[in-house]
Amino acid sequence: MSNNRVTGRLLTAAAVAALAACTLSACGSSAGSSSDTGKEASSMYTWITNENDRAQWQAFVDAAKKKDPAFNLTLEGPSFNDYWTKVKTRLSSSGAPCIITTQAARAQELKDLTVPLDDMVKSNNIDVSMYNKAMIDGLTVDGSLRGIPYDAEPVVLYYNKDLLSAAGVKEPTLNYTTAQFTSDLKALTKDGVTGLAVPPGFGGGPGLPLAFANGNEPVKDGKLDLTNQGLVQDQQFAFDLAAKEKVANAPQASDGSDVPEQQFMSGKAAMIIDGPWMYDTLTTKTQGKVGIAVIPSTSGHGIGMIQGSAFAIAASCKDKEAAFKNIMKITTPEVVGAVGAARGTVPSVESAVKDWAGNKPASDVAVVEALLKSGRPLVTTPTWNQVETNFTQYSGDGFRGNKSAQEILSTIANSAK
């Protein structure tokens, strides 16, 4: 997705500022009509953390231009981490862009900044059933659709085939139990290699994806449900992989997602739970061949945790219809398929998944397709940013065995009501 955890060489602050002043097709060119309203409808506020982000937004425009050569968007925005606070300030200022990016996991958080799209969907005869159902469900807030998804990314388990082979561990595929997972991690943890690389965050796993696989979610009826017994047990299982089983290293609160990813790519960890948006990077830059499998579950037949992003219309937009038409130009099956093929994002439209699949191994494609079919969206609450921040701060105690999942999740639930 462009994305939950973006990668690539970081730009300097000056470079990011320069990018924000550029249009997606060329710096200095104009977008939309000459009126302010037209420009705003052809402008998008989004995250621009690095060159990888900019290249992805460019891919949407390039694909849309094949049908409409005059199409263009003006882009501005901060890094992904800063986006969720700065978007609120930007949309309250004059001349704010009409189009913004959001995520199924953040739709609740940004609901006051976006407008319902249902009437425009109906008047423009848009068949939303072509989009991934989990993403549509995740983007539906208070009964109304708040964004058009461009990707649908089920979290997967990456594994180093060479390390598994050396340890005599069978490669996991579409049926993988947590019992077998634990056994495999123990066999893989030796000679300076840990079984699993883990980040300190909540949504990035391993606890939350494992909970999803067992049907345990952090939100129920629009409210945080962090202390439901299933979720607590699954998070404790994740903590115990480091604290008791010693098949993972406890992360530091300051670790970014790149820390465990580097552990995996350098061959210091045999497995990692991450998103399909990391597929190209992890399969081409890891020391050893890489495969993917479903997230382990008690039964072996787990439920996918689907994350993804979307384009939404700002409540402050003066020409919402024009903005909607621009959004639809970059979310057609042809466009999301082209972006999936070029940038590695799993398309939000089922018929376009084949474009993402390309020449990827059939076994890897089968994993993603299975998780898309079984998947549920990661739905959050307006206080989710606080949940993530607090979990990252406290999770080290869980991974080191100093505190239980019950204690940590209860503390977070009480502070993020």
C-alpha cells in the first residue's frame, strides 16, 4: 500500500519539500482548471516519506493517462508517520486539496475529515462490488462509504527457504498451525539465527495478525476490545515466542519496521510477518530464497488480516463531484492492476490481482488469494494512534516476560478509551 510501512532511501527534508511542490507528472505544471476550485479537485494530500512513495503515486497517474492523456494531480504531503496528524491541520487551511489518502484501519480516525461517497457512487453508476469486500467494509463508517480502495493487502508470513532447508524444516503453505509454527521456530533458532524477527508495534505483528488468524479482533461494535480473552491469549503467545521459547529477540521500543526486516534480509532471522507491500524487497534483497505462507492459526486454516489504503474526498472540498471523478480515474481495474504490476501492491479489484501475480511463484500467489478470500479488515477506532504508541512503548516488557499480555492490553485499553 503506499503504504503501511514504506521503504526505500529516505529523502532529505529539502527533497521532500521539493516533491510536495511538484505535480505528479512534472514540477511546475498546472493541474485541473485555472480556478482555485478546479485546482483543489485535482490536488491530493498524501504521505511522501521517500522516493518509493512518489514513484507509486506517479504510477497511478501514468496508468490513468493511458485513457485520459490530460489527466493530472498535484501532490503534497509529509511523511507517513506525520500524515495522520498533519492532514487535520492542512484540511483546515485555505486552498486545501480535495483528495486525501486514508486506510481501512484509519477510516474511523479520519471520519470527520471525509465525506460519504454513497450518493456519488450511485449517481455515477459505480459498482463497488468489484472492490475487495473486506476493504469496503473497513472503509464504511457509520453506514457510509468514506473511500475508494486501491489495494487490499493480507499480511503474510515470509520465510527463508535456505534456512528452512538447512534446519530440515518443511516449508509452510496454505495450512499452518501455531503448534507447527512453534516447533519450526525452535528448529530454526541456532547458530546465531533466530526463528522469527519481530517489531515492537501492535498492528505490525506478530500478535495482532496471529489473533486475526484465530478470529480475534481488537475492535467490537466500534469500540476497543483489547481485553477479549482470545486476543489476550494470542498476544501472550506472541510475547512468549521471545520470553519463553527464545525463538525471537525482544525488540526495542525505538525499532522501526526496518530493524526486523533487516534481520530477516541479512539471514539473521528465518521468518518474519509482514505485508505484501514488502514482497519485492524481501524476495530480491534477502540472503537466500524467500517464500510466503499463511499466518499460523490454532486450526491451521486462518483468517487473513487485510490492510489497505484508499482515496477519499475532504469535507472541505468545494467541488466534490470533480474530485470523485478524478478518484475514479485512478481506481479502475486497469489502473490498480497496472500499479500492482509496477509497484507490487495487491490490487483492490479481484479481476486485477492477476496483474500483480505476473511471474510470481504460483504457491505465493495462492497464499495471497486464499487470505484475500478469507480476510477481514483491520478496523480501528479514533484512538488507534494512541493504542499503537502505547503498545510500542510497553511491548518490550511483554517480549521480555516482565509483564503479561493481560496487563499490557488492559493498561492500553484504559488509557485509549
